[in-house]
Amino acid sequence: MDNSELLEIRNNLAMLPVLQERLYKLNNDIILAEQNIQALMKKYREESLDVEHLQKDSLSATILKFIGKYDNKVTKEMEEMYLAKMEYDNANERVRELYNNRDELTKRINELKEEKNCYETELQNRISLLKKNLTSQASIKYSQLEAEQDSLSGQQAEITEALTAANKVTSTLTSAIQHLDSAESWATFDVWTRGGIFNHMAKYEHIDEAQSICNRLDSQLKDLRKELDDVNYTGNIGFTGIDSTTRAIDFWFDNIFTDLSVRSRIREDNERLRDMENQVYDIIHRLKSSGTEINKRIQDIEAIKNELVISL
């Protein structure tokens, strides 16, 4: 295979993902069109039965004939039946056309896949020849590009791990914030209504749950910091936890001042969690940006490697 043929195949392969996306959408269109056919078939059958019943019902036919409306009634029912049949036939034609389009598209995709196999086989053969000639400038350049690509792929894997850890932290933060929001609502209710032991129980159930979640969060933050160290991320995130001292005072010395203190503490903890949430979202944004840049460089290197091989 000469270089011009190889370049032509490579250009053709650019259409493969586009055609595969079209096939996916076309399959969805076929599903919807077939559902429409079923609905129209039901409608047509109902209209057909209307005509059949009218023609067989001798008493109704006799009455309609007597008052001179039989022919008009039959005509109206027949028109509705024919319209339903036309809609059904049109829908059938649409489905047939969609199936034809799918067959043509599938054929084109399969042809491109065959070309892709030939293209990749030829590339592999050329790469093998290139690597055997270790002293050539092309071989040295290719090895350097591969080494850089391997390094970048490793960085990409580390970023993926860091993103997984960061997303886990945001999910836990969201849960803790929701419980502190509920605890603050109960605390506010407590301050102004003196709701009693049941209010305290509801409030502290949410505080306890938030505390439990924050304990889990602490472990997840350690994992996140480790992953961020692996990608050389510089930044400081942390959370000291939910203080239980104010809770004890509130429970044993119930008055508006300690209730206000509890609510104030809940708000402080909530604000710190929300600040941390914003920090983690910023980390996620920066990690994704880095990942995008690395992925672009990997693709650029792959293109340079292919150009190097094709030009042999």
C-alpha cells in the first residue's frame, strides 16, 4: 500500500464516528416509527370494525334507511377508515425507508471498518520496520514521542483517580450540608417556639448524622489529598469537624441563649462545609482542564506519530 492510498483511507476514516452516531439516532427513529405504526394499526382496526358493524346491524340499517341517512352514515365511516388506512400505509413506507437507510448506513460503516483494519495493519507493519532501524532519525523521533505519550497517559490516569476522589467528597459534602440545613431549621424553631424534647431529638438526629458523614468525609479528604499529591496539586483543604460541646450545654441547660449558640455553631459548620464544597468544585474544574490539555497533547502526539509512519 503506497502513501497516497494510506492517506486516502485515513481521511475516509474521519467519517466513521459520524456515521456511527447517525446509525444510533436512526435506530431510535425506527423504534419511534414502529411504535407509531402500532398505534395507527389499532386506529385502522377500530375504524374498520365501525364499518363492519354498521353494515351488519340490520336494525340500525333499517332505521337509518327509513330516515334517509344510511348512505351518508356509511360514507362517513368509510372515509374515516380510508384515512386511517392511508396514515397506516404512509407510516409503513416511512419505516421501510428508515430500514433501507439503516442498511445502507450499516454497509458503509462495515466498509469503513474493513478499511480501518487494513489501515491499522499497514501502520503496524510500518511501525515494526521503523523500530527495527534503531539508528534512524525517524526511529529515534518515534521512540521519543512514544515515551512522552506514555508519560502523559500516566498523568491522565492519576487525574482520573483524583477526579474520582474529588467527586466522592462532593457527594459526601452535599449530604452533610443537607443534614445541617435541617438541623438549623429545627434549631431556629427551637429558639422561637421552645419546642421541647422532640425538637431537640429531631435537631440532634440531623447533627449526629452530619457528624457521622463528616467522619466519613475526613477519611475521603485524606484520600483526595493523596491523589492531589500524585498530580502535584498545590492547595489546602480541610475540616476540623462538628463540635459536640455546645450540644451538651444546650441539652442540660435549656434556654434561649444556648439554643442561639447551638444554631450559631450549626451555621458556622455549614458555612465551612460550603466553603470546602466550593474549594473541591474548583479542584475538579482545574483537574478537568488539566485532563483536557493532556488529552489534546496525547492526540497531537498520535497524529505526529502517524504522519511520521505514513511518510516512510
